[in-house]
Amino acid sequence: MDTIYPVLATLAAYLLGSLSFAVIVSRVMGLSDPRTFGSKNPGATNVLRSGSKKAAIITLLLDGLKGWLPVALVGWYGKPWGLEEGTMALVGLAAFLGHLYPVFFRFVGGKGVATALGVLFGVHWLLGLATVLTWVIIAVFFRYSSLASLVSAVFAPLFYVLGNQLAWYTDKSIVVSIGVMSLLLFYRHRENIVRLLAGKESRLGGSKKPV
């Protein structure tokens, strides 16, 4: 019977992750569907191309929240139900997969950067902060959102392992979960990688409003 709780928690996390807030927020605010312009990626960066910074910020926060919430809830309340680090790893990965392959949106989702960051903050706030700072530093110096995301994906598992020496216990299942998310982030950014290598990737601040 105890095994049902991790399964239910993982399913709930996937369903939460399947809420594509880029699409939902755009509809509520009367904006163009982000899947129809720019990169056609339902994420905060593409919502920004609609010309609405407010919508992009709301999307970013909600996409991060859906990654953070299930991990944080397991961390806070899971032990009496037999939900510990292994379940934290599962629900974090499930929320991330929900964003990438949302059941409510025909399994066509975003690239998962904000949701992955939310998961990392749920694991430990220092891990999330270190990864966010990495993203910001690369984005400020190079002006490429995709490059910042890729570099952050490389460093996130390293930051977690390093944290074993500084602040928190390293759990193998969480290492694997973060590693899988990092690999999937690279896979979802494969077209961006091609454009980066060709010098054709769009820079931050050079967004275009959809027509």
C-alpha cells in the first residue's frame, strides 16, 4: 500500500507540469499563441517576443513554481507517507517531463528551463540560486538565452554534488534526476545549438513582436 503514495505523487507532479502556462497566460491576457510565432516554443522567452514583459514574467514564475512545488511538498510533508529523497527525484523529473510533453497540450511543450530551475530550488535553495546566477552571468556577457541555459544545465549536477561538501546530503537518485533533466535540456535545445554554432541564434533584447 505504501508504494501507491510515490506513484500518486509522481502522477500529480506530471499533471501539474503539463499545465503550459505560456499558452494559458497568453490566452488569458489576449496575446498571440506562443506556439505560432518566434521559436514557436511555449516558454517565457518566446512569450516575451509578444511584446508583453508582464506576460513573460508571469509565465516564468508559474513555470518555475510548478517545478518547485511538488519537490518542496515532498520535502516538507513526505516522510510520514514514506516519501523521501527518491520520491523528490521522481516528482521533480515528472514535473519537468510534464512541461516538455504536456498531456493537456497534445504532448507538445516547452524546453523546460524555468521548470528545471524550480525543481532545483525545491531540492535546495542554494542549488537553485547557484544555477540561476550561472544563467544570469552567461546571459549578461553573451546575450544568448539558449547558451545560458546550456551552460547552467552542465553546472547544475556539479553544483549539487559540490553541495555535499558544503551544505546538504547528496542523494544518488537526485543526482540521476538532475542529470537526466540536463541531458533533456540539451536535446530540447538541439536546434539552438546548431544556430549558435552557425552564428544565427537570436540574442536577448532582439526579440520581434509577432504579426
